[in-house]
Amino acid sequence: MIKNVRVLSRKGEEAFIDFIVRVKAGSTDPAPVETLGKSPFSQEFSPYVEVPNEPPSDVRMGIGKYLFDLFEANDIQRGELLSNPGMWSWLALIWFDKLCQIGIDGLRKPGEVSRYVCSSHYTDYYRHLIASSWDIYSLHQDKSRLFLWTPLYLHNDFIEQLASRQDIITNKPLIETFDLLYWNVAKNRPKRGVQGRNRPGNFRRLLQFIQQIELTYDLRAMTKEEILDLLPPEFNSWKAGE
């Protein structure tokens, strides 16, 4: 089934939040898709765009690419999408069953409201499961895989640690450096130990090193090769492979 994209109003967002709070308390009610799909809870998005009533991918990378391609095909500018949190909230509403699946106990564990109801403030915006998937993919395409390789309902440490920092997440050479060091191309997943705290040269150590040098170097004006040349010896094993 296909749905035309809509935008939740403030009243619609409040109703969606109320639903999530009830789910947290143990409610097994279905998401109020039909109720909130009408005025005064939502209005039609302009221009007219259609999406399936189930997400076309179970992985965040897939949903990011799907939405990027969809909005590009309809000539919808990035700025319009960044400034429309109600549209992202509506997408999370219609895809809620996949974003917050029912457990073996018959209940859902939705976590933070910001995973579903989108905020216009970036430190919360990146927590939104759908908006952040599109946003990161739109910035980096295939180099966004460290951030988006997980299932739709899951954040990983790369998003938690890096995506809220716009100076990092919008820096293409830096993201290419992370990708080159920590992505296992052969296995199509992050390298072993990348999110551990004990292995030298893990991604938290790289983040710390970046924070040390970013006042001295203009990292945006550098290539990934130039950034790699600055790294201390503890990163050599990551450059070589596993």
C-alpha cells in the first residue's frame, strides 16, 4: 500500500508523544496512523510524494538511500527537509512497527521519544531514526556505512559519538578517514575492535586526536591521505587492515 507523505502538526506530534508514553507504560495499542493521517493532526507534504506503508529496507543504510533517491528525484532541496521535523515524525509514525518491534513478551520498548518525534535542534535531531539515516546518507552516500549498517531500530556508537557534532559529521575528508580505517570491505561491516575501548587506535582515540589537532589544521581543506599522514603509530594496524 502506498501513502502520500504528510507532515505532523504540533497537535499531531503531541498525540504521537502521548501514544509513545502509553507504549512505554505497557500499552499494546497499534500506532494511530489513520487518526493522525488527517487534519488537524497532519497536512499533506508539498510537493506530492508517495512512500510505501512499510519501510523498503530493514537497514538504516537502505532507508537512507531510499529517501535520498526519492527526494532527489522530486527535486526537494536538503534545506527544505532539514527544516521540516513534522514530516520525519510522520514517517516514523507510519513505520513505527519496524522501528519499535514487539518483543517476545508481547510488548514494545520504544526508548527515547526523540527516536520517533523529530526535533529541529540538531543535538536531538540526530537521534531520530529516520531523519538521521537520510541526513547522514545524503552527506556521504556509501561512506556513511559505519553509521548506518545497523537495523532500522538501532543507533550505534558512531552515531552516538559523532553524528551530534556537526563539525565532524559534515566533514567529508574526516568521514572518509574513518571509513578507510574502520570499515572491513571484505566482510561488509566494521572491523573487529573498532568500538572497543582497549585496542590502540580505536575510533574514540581518533576522535580524541582530532580534537587535539583541529585548532592547528584545517581538516576540511585536507585530503584523507593528508589526515592519515598525521596519525600517530598506534593507527598503523588499522591502516594495514584488521
